[in-house]
Amino acid sequence: MTACAIESTAESDSGDAPRTECIITADGSYAARLALNGDCWFPERWTLDGPEPYAVPLPSHQPEEPGTEVQPMGDGRVLVRRPTDGRHVFSLLYPTGPGTGELLLGAVECPDDGTRLRMLPPAPGGERAYALAVGRDSSAVWLVAGGGFGPVRLAEIPGRCSGGVWLDREGRMLALDRESGGRTKAVVVDLERDGEVSPLLQITADSDDRVLLADPDSGLLLIRSDAPAPGRPRLGWGVLGSTLPVRFPESLRLPDCEATPFAIQPGQVLTPESCGVALRVDGPVGSWVGVWRPAERAVRHLAAPVGWLTGAGVWSREGELRLPYATADVPCGVVRMEAPTAAPATEDRGVQPMPSPAETDPPGPVAARPVPLQQAPLGGLVTK
């Protein structure tokens, strides 16, 4: 399974509330979030790989403070990051009968007020967890769980970085969006070669090019770039290592809405065009789910379940989209949607609730090789 989770109702830059995203492991087995009990926030672990989902509360000795982040590990424990007085303290939480056990892992010092530290998305395998510390002029990748000796700084990267997308199943190649010289370009960091940094995505010299999501099986990349229209970022797609240009389909331009990809269907090794992509669509009337495939020319719009943990979900290899939700009556639930399979491009799209215009490649500069990986050891990650 390939999963990601994004929810913008979380902590603001000022850190005035706990982060409330639902974060799902790379294989879709576990999830973690901060839940509310009265006025108190506490970590909660969800088990998703059984016949029915269930939640286990993991309250600590005191309520969680503003800025707390949680992340599920592959063995069912929950990693928690607590910022305090220029330090970020990491612990692993686990159930112990009626209580919660806690294993202190150590802390990362960030005495500079201009440095921000946050968790990176769950790594493949679920054994390790990473964080990104962004300073004024450089960024650092930290191994904060799974190293055996407390937090370890693995890489120092010139420039301010954001994002964070895993490109392989081994948790070695990490894509980051690096701001340098007034432009943002995606780079890849090799965590097994002392944090070696290589270019990943540069469509034009003057464009801002970011990687949003990747599927290691097919090599499908979802990107956001303003290359087609400077100053107006658009969603596009490409294939890792491909010589074909990045494409910016008209179907992903939704009037008065913003679409953010959060999960890609795994297992489509030789057919990236058939991968289902789940989109969080935010519009004037709220948020809902969109399903899109590169082989199609339309976004299929689906109603989100009541209580959807907005922006969270996983795909199965068989094409089932699973969306977690919580309500007063069902505090831990998952809706399973059989998303339509890819259809021929000539199929009638009249059934679409919000039909999109036919896909066209807009005019504008595109690179002959939009994902230049010559300098990065990625050639063996995707079978073509």
C-alpha cells in the first residue's frame, strides 16, 4: 500500500495547537493521531490491517502541549515529538495493560529561534523515523528512531528545505524541495552515502518545481510547478527515470478548487499510467475526494465520509481506496471505496459530477528530460 496524510487544520507556524493529522504507515498497517478528550489532547493508535479497525488510546502522564507530533511505527508503537525550550524530545509510546509505556529516545537541540523541526513522512519498512530541521541557510535530516543510539544527524543540506517524499522501498532515497537563489527545486538525498545531494527535478531554470508524492513500484511522480504559467503552480506528473516530458493535464485544473494528492495505488510496476491517484479537493463548499489516473482525462469526484480525517487514506494493490474517519458514534472507522478502474480515453465522461475539459499539453517550456537523475543512484529503483 502507498499512503500519505495531510491535514491543514493542524499546528500553525506559531505553534498554537497540537498537530492533529492522521498519519499512516507506509504499508497501511497502522495510523496515529492526536485525539481530544474534553480539553486534553492525547495520542491514539489505529490498527488498520485487521478485519475491523480499532483504536488504542495512549495517554501520557500529562496532556500533550502545542506543537506535539505523533507518527506510527511498523511494530505498532507510536513515536511522539514534544518541543520544549529549544529542544525536541522523542519518545516511543506503547500500550501496557491499562496504561501507557514510554521509552525515551533522546532529544534534538534547536537553540536557534529561526530553526523549525518537523517529522518527515513515515519511512518504508516502519523501523526508522526521520525529522527535518530547517534553519536560516541550511537544513538537516535527523534519524530520530530506529538507530539504536538516540537521534543522529545524517545529512546537512545547503538551503531551506520543505516537503519530503520517499522514492524507494528501502528508505534510502529522500526527495526534498530546496529553496536556493530565490527558486525551489526538488533534490534527492541519499541517506546511505552520507547525505549526498543530487538534482531531481528542474523543468526550467526559472520555475519552482516540487515533488508531492511518489510511488516506488511504478515510478509515478506527482509534482507541482509553475513552469507552464509562471507564478501559477499547477499539478503535473512524470515517471522516475523516464525520458518523456512532465505533463500538466487540464483535468487536474479544477476551477475554484485546490487539489492535493495524498495516495497512489501501488503495485502497477510496468504501467504507471494506470495508477490510481487519490486527491484531496478543497472547494467553496468543503473538502471531498477525487480519483484520477494518468491514462484518463477526467477526475472522478467522490463524496468523503462524514468525519473523514481529511487528507488521510491508503490504496490497496487491488485498487481499493480506504479512508479513515471518526464520529461520535464510530470513533474509529474506515470507508472502503472500490474506485473505478482506468477507462479508455474515448469513453464518455458524461457521468462525472464535475467533468473536466479534455487533457491537452499546454504550451510552454518543458524539458526533454524533466526528471534528471543522471547524478543520483536511482536507476535500479524502477523496472521499465
